[in-house]
Amino acid sequence: METIEQPQQRSMYVAPDKEITMKLALYYDFMLYNRALKPFNKFLVQQKKLTNKMYTSVVQAQKQYVGSLRMVIKPEQELRDALQASPTNTDTIDSCIFKITSGFEKNVKPDSPDFALFLPTTSQQVDTNITTLVSNIGSGLYDCSQDAIMGAIKAGKFDNYLSEENREQMMRICRPAGEAEAAAAAGEAAPEEKKGFFSFLGFGGRKTKRSNKRLKKSNKRLKKSNKRLKKSNKRLKKSKLNKKYKGGMSGRAPESYVGAIGGRFTNSNGQQLFRNPVGGIA
């Protein structure tokens, strides 16, 4: 009796449990989303050699008559959207984590000392990585009031997935409470104190160094233009006087003049008016 060989099943991606999925999602969001604004970005870039290419996908799509079309997929933005839209839907969140980890798996060697930093698999590794990111790399530089997920972490909405220590460490990168509000209030008051160049037209705005520089240049050009205009007007007046009194053009001779000497008629300023070829009085 012949034995029929069963087709080999392909190995399938097995999603981690919900707790580690959410912890990984919050960790990758913390590490990657808006990372250029976070105080540990310099540490990641200079010491850990993190680049956008390590986790961002670039897809080449064929388009008729145009050729290849590059499409950049930012998985950290997808993850952020998923966390904001439905933090309980771990299926969507897990697919975002899969995209991020796939990029790291392609670009980070397993024997690299930083492999666990980019590809943690356990809750303990995530705890260690959060400590690594926030230790000795500055604090109070990131405006968490503008970050929905950081605000949710601070409010305790993800306490089921992050320890109290995790939360406190993450909050260390945030600008101190009240400072952001003070900066926002100062920004709102500034246009009243210093209005911009076009504020009289209703555009408002703060007076910046750049606008001041443009204003100075504009004034300088205006002064030059005025000088040229004055010179032009002066030449024009002189030209009109010459036409009126020197060339026999239209107009009458001034009333005050010194009599003719040898047929030359001059005015009181000694300027020649015209010449009488006969030598008599005109």
C-alpha cells in the first residue's frame, strides 16, 4: 500500500500574546514616532546607527508611461494611527509591529550587540530598552502635550501593559508640566505686543528677524528709487529751462536782460538768449 505524502505546510507568523503585543507597540511608538524631536534620537543615530531605512519600506510600483513609482511606507505612522483608533484591536496593531520588525530583521544582524534594542521579544527586554533610551540622555525636551499616546500613557490608560517604572521613565523626556502651557500663552500674547509688517492689512503675525531684514531691504530700495527720481526730475527741469530760453523754442524771453552787444542778447545772469544776425535790436 502506497503512502501518500502530505504537502509540507509553510511556517506561519505567530502573533505574540496581547500583553506583549501592546507593550511592543508602545515601545516602538516611543522609540520611532517623532523620534527626530525626542532627546534620545542623537543617541540612537550616532551610537546605535539607526536610520529610517532600517525599518521604513520603499516599494517600487510599475506605472504605465511613467516608469517605476517609489512609494514609501512609514510603519511608525501606521502604528500611531492604530493605537489612536482602536487600542483594543490587537490584530491591526500586530500587523504594524510585523512591518517594523520585518524591516529590522533585514537590516540588523542577529549577532549585533544592538539586536535586542531593535528586536525585543520579552517584556524584560522592553523594560531594559526603555531604561537605555532615557538614561543619561537629557530630559524635559519633548512636548508631550502635543503627543496623544504620551498623554494617554501619562493619564494611565496603558497601565495594564506598562509598569509604573516604565511610565515614569517615559515621562522623563517630557517638558515639565505647565511649561508648554506657558509657552503657548506667550505665543498667543506675542502678536498683540509685536505686530508684523502686514498686520495693518489684517494678516497679523509676530515681527521676526526675517521680516525685519526684508523691511530694511525694502526701505533701502525705496530710498535709492527716490534718489533716482529726484535726479530725474532735476534733469527734466533743467532741460525745460534750456528749451525755453536757449534754443529759440516756444516761450518768451525773461523781462530782465542786458542790452545787445554785437547782436548778442543776454539776460541778467549772463546767459545768451539768442543772436541777431543783423546786429540790431530784436
